Amino acid sequence: MASSMLENSIQEAKDLMDSRQFIGALKFLKELESEYPSSALVLVLKALVHATLGDTKALSICLDAKEKIFTDKSVLPDVLNNFQTICQLPERNDLAITFYEYACAEVPHDLGLMMGLFQCYVRESLFVNQLMICLKMYKLSREDKFLMWAVFSIQLQVVSHLVKKHATTHNLDEPEALLVYVSVGKQQGKYDHAREVLSMLGTTLLICEVGRLATFKGGYASCSFM
């Protein structure tokens, strides 16, 4: 019964946040925290509201209660997903990676945690890490999309190397080198097979934000695997 009441209260807090009633959500979560002091999800949601409001203490709230975060394994994917969002605001994805790697070691067969870790690796362009976690996810689930993600991770590593090499050879900035490389590739018809692979995955694969230019380390295209 207590668990059900907590779940309903957490959903109510999320609804307040979704409707952008952040002050009300923060007040509600503080009251909820006094009633359920051991709840990691309440704690991290409170920190997320602080982060959304621009409060710099959001990260320290989580770091000071690190042991609490890993206490309840059943809500760990949800907890770390919110923590990952908090880490993005001050660009501390390294902390999210540390937390996710620890969680994956503690709960080695949780696909949700692996997916979260994979997202962290994508943001940092850690291609080899992306590849390894994709293979682990495929071994666990036998879903073909994870093999496709593994192949794409290898392709990104190759493209990143070619862009850097092209920039060095032709004395270009890397954004210019990427545009040249893509333009030449299109003229030579080198993307037909890649398009075929992407179409096979449909909406399950990725979204590329061309304007944000951040997939390559130091980089120039942002890819989010869905």
C-alpha cells in the first residue's frame, strides 16, 4: 500500500513538472521527501527541479546522497535517467557515465541501464564503448537493432577519423572538412548502402541534429539513438 501511494505521489510530482509548475513541484517533492526519506526517485526529481530552475546545487544534492541513489534497484533506471538529464545541464556527462557504469556492474542484465549508458557514450563520442555496450545488449536481448547500432558506431568512428584526416591534409577547420567530405560522398553515391541500413531500422534507430554538430569528439553532428 505504501509503495502504491508513493508511486501515485511521484506521478503527481511528474505531472506538475510536465506542466511547468516547478515551484509547486519543488514544494510537493520536499513534503514527499520528509514522508519518504529513503526514496531515491523523490530525491533525484527534487534535484531535477532545482537544475531546471538553474540552481547549481542540483548535482551536489545527488552526489551527497550517492548511496541512496543505488539502494532501490527497481527504480534505478528511472533514477539514473533523471540524473543523466541533470548532468547535461552543467555538461557533466562524465558523472552520468560513472553512475551508469557502476549501476551496470551492480545489475549486469538490465537492458534499461545499458541503454542509458549507451546514450552517455554517444554524447561523448566514445565509439569503442558504444560498440561494446551494443554487443552486450544484443547478447542479452537478441534484438537485431543493437547489431545495427554496433555497425553504426564503427562507421561513426571511421567517419570521425576521415574528417580529422581531411581537415589536417587540406588545412581546413573540421566543420569545413565534414561538409566537403559529405558533399564528395554524395557525388560519388557512397551513401546508398547507409540509407538502406537506416531505412531497415525505421524510427527505432536515431535522430541526427545537423545544426548542433556534436557527435564527433570536439565535434560536428549530434546523434541520438532511439
